[in-house]
Amino acid sequence: MTQSIVVQVGQCGNQIGCRFWDLALREHSQVNQNGVYNESIGSFFRNVDSRHDDPANIPLGSGLGKIKSLKARAILVDMEEGVVSEMMSGPLREVFDYHQFITDVSGSGNNWATGHKMYGSQYKDQLSEVIRRAAEFCDCLQCFFILHSMGGGTGSGVGTCVVNLLEDDYPDVYRFVTAVYPSAEDDVITSPYNTVLAMRELTNHADCVLPIENQALIDIVNKISKATLPTGTGKRTYQQTGVKSNSAICEDAGSLTKTSDEKPFDKMNNLVANLLLNMTSSARFEGSLNVDLNEITMNLVPFPRMHYLVSSQTPLYCMADVKIPPRRLDQMFSDAFAREHQMLRADPKHGLFLACALMVRGNVEVSDIRRNIDRLRPTVNFVHWNQEGWKTGLCSVPAVGQPQSLLTLCNNTCVRHTFSGIRDRFSKLYKRKAHIHHYTQIDGMEVGDFSDSLESLNSVIEEYSSLERNRGGVVTEPRLNVVS
């Protein structure tokens, strides 16, 4: 049995983490009707009941009041204690180990340097200690998941500090980063600086990064809301829309901690939490074609620095039909490659695929996956040296509320457009050296860090762009000049 540890950093990372643990418990309680501690639960939770050291026959029950023997394999980090304190006063408080918290009170002030240089140095030993403690509870530690945002100070600064620390202390354990990128209309003025400075660290020290754009999440939530509820001045019921109740992946209906006090970002956070649930489903449940987490980096990252994966999930909601016709299953695969389903505002069909993973859950046959790959093959462009770059996975346990679901992870050159937009916003500020003094007043931060980070981003954009220029296998411009 392998285990993974989730490191939640900053307000965004902890809010996503809270939704992940909530929905993970809901998923396990649905599958594990007898409430027995087993390998699937043990992958992300540990047993703290000293009477039962072995993962067997430990009654957990179906309610939160009966899961006190479980502790999430989670580390909560935030330089403002508000979100963590709220979690510890909420329904999930028994799931978290208070020894695994690191908090401060003053925050990072939307400043990457404050988070990375100041708090990173101040809390380095404490971070190492809580990570070591969490790792010692694992029999076979396979992966770290780091959740954070890129636009703020703590998420971008301390989050990337954690990634660097993990590389030093656990070089053989994979580091998966789920990074939420700010939109172009972000209300944090310094977010372009924070994003580019953080990207240099992720490019150099992460194994795999799932960039998720705030605006893309907003667009998906709006799309679901438009299809399922609002119409005109009133609201349609699920029966009127033909949508299955509680099947939308942005909802928390039926979750273990559901309350009437829904926060503005809960629906967006649920989308990211579902992505993580689907990506780890094969590590938690059985299937005829399970995908190990290390297979994702092995198959989808052909070059070390080009490890940014575009993700999408389908269906966004299910229709109320009991039986799913084949054409609707095929539509699920088609939607996965549509622009409006991507969790990054990019169109993979207009880019070049380096590799693509199809991770399916539910009552789907391997033949269904192969049929759809053959059907979609003419519509997607793969790099000439990896025309068969498909990775497929099939987990028999469906997501809650859906008979089938599909998560796609693709390494695609379309990410360069998102990165170019970030670079442009960075350059507008940096050209005038606006706000630079807030960063350079932090010990260890130099002006050169800005130019180095911009150079690193430019190199990533260029690496993806060069593949597009060489789309057909013929280099359209010289890559090396030889001087005789």
C-alpha cells in the first residue's frame, strides 16, 4: 500500500484542501459501507486508534462523529491563521492533526519575497520537522501533493519554498503541484510578479505542475449554473432541466460537512478537489487498468522542465437518464478536449500534444476507451515522435453522483499562451520597476531575481514554441549555429 501527503499552503491551498478531504470522506463512506479501515482509506488517512494497529476491521461508521480514529495525511501551512482556525472550528476538525499546522498572524502581504525569503527561512526547520513527522507515519510514501495559489504571497512564496525543501529532503518522492493562477483581472496588483517568481521555482524543482486558472474555474461554474438552474427571472428544477440531482461536480450536495453557509469560492474549490480525487482514484480503489501516480510523470513529462499539464473533467453534470447510451459516453470524451471544459483558458486542439492521459472512472470498458481514442485521433495533433502518446487508466469505482467520469491530463503546447499572458502583465509592471522596492527590502531578495525569473519563463515558453515550429518533424529555423 502506498501513501501520499497533501501539503496545503495559504488561504487558497487550505480552502481547496478542506474541500478535498470533505469529498474524499464522502467518497470513501459511499464505497465502504461497513466503515472498515482498509488500504484505500489508508492511502490518504492514517489510523490513530492504538487498539487497532493493523488496517483491518476498524469500524469507522458513516457519520463524522465516528471517524475520530482517522487523521488526514495533511500539512496545513498559512501565514494568516484565519482559514486554518476556521477549519479547526468546523465539522472536519477531528480529521486534522494539530501537530501538523504551521501558522503565523501577519500574513505575507501579497509579496512572494516575504513568503519565500522571510517566512521560508524563518520556518524552514519547522517545515522540515512536520513533513518528517508526516512521512514517518507512511509505510511507503509515494507522492507529495502541494496545493497553493500563485498570485498571493504565502501561496506563491511559502508554497515554492516547500517544493524546494521536499526536493532536498525527499528527492525520490514525486512532487505534484496544483497551482491556481490568477486571472488577468486579478485584484492583487503584484500577482504577475508573484506568479513569475514562483514559476521559476516550480520549473526547476517540481516533478509535475497542474496549472489551474481562476477565470477558467469561474467560466465552468457559470456554465454549470446556466445549464442546471437559472432561466429568465426564475429558476428551473432539476426535473425541468433533465439534469440528475446532485451530480454537478461544482456542488457539495451530500458532502459530509454540507452547511447552508456556502462561501463564494466553494464551487470553484470543489472543481479542483474533484480533479485531485479523480487523479488519485487508481491509488485508492481497484480497477481493471489502474494508473500509478508515478506513471503520470513517466508518461506525460518527456523533458524535465516541460512538466505543465492541462486538465479537464467531464461530464460537468449528469442527465437524469438511468441508462447511458454509447453516444453520451462518446460525448464525454469529445467534451474533454473542448476549450470550455479546460481548467486553463486554452484550447488543446489548437496546440500540439506531447502526451495525453485519459483517466476514466465507473462502468466503462477498455474497448470504449480505445474506440474513442481512434475516433478522436484525427482531430488532435501529436508531436511527430510520439504519435501514440496516449496513457489510459480505468478505475471501477465511480465518482459520487456520476455513473462515469473522465479526467484528462495533457502535456500540450497551448500552455504557452497562458504563460505569455502572464509574462506580458509582468513586463508592464517591471518595465517601470513598479512595486519592486517592496520585494528588495526583504533580506535575500535582489532585483536580479526578477530578471532571472523572467528569463526562466521565457525559456519555458520558447521550449513549447519550438515544438510547434517543428510540428511536422522538419525544423523551420536553425536550432544550432556552427561557426567554422
